[in-house]
Amino acid sequence: MAYPRMKTCPTCNSDDRLGVYTYESGWRHVECTKCNYMGPGEGSIRQAIKSHNEKWEERRTVYLEANEVAFLAEDATRY
């Protein structure tokens, strides 16, 4: 069975450090070992990847907006 292609990590944009991990509880998450991102918990590998991909745009936007505010605040303290 082929799984859907995973989108990159929404926080660090890495694709080579992503994997699906299964916890003792049976939940599976897409995780990034570079930045410790953890996607939504699901009951199957396929659904974990699908949920990660569906939430990607929303999480990427939130991350970029948060960092833009932080960068602007940092620039303001320089002058």
C-alpha cells in the first residue's frame, strides 16, 4: 500500500527529517526531528500523513506570522 506524499515540515521546512512515529497508545504522528514539530495524532499512518498535509497551510501561516512579529520586534530594539 502506497502512502500519500508528506508535505515538508511547516515550521522548519525540512523534508528529510520527517517521519511517522507510533506511540504506546497506538496514536501515530508526523514528526520532525530537526525542530520537534508534531502533527495531529491519528489511528493510522495514512491518516496521520493526510491530517499533516491538510493542516500544513494553516500551521505554516501561523508560524510565519508569529516569527514576523518576533523579527519586527527584534528590529525595533536595534534602533
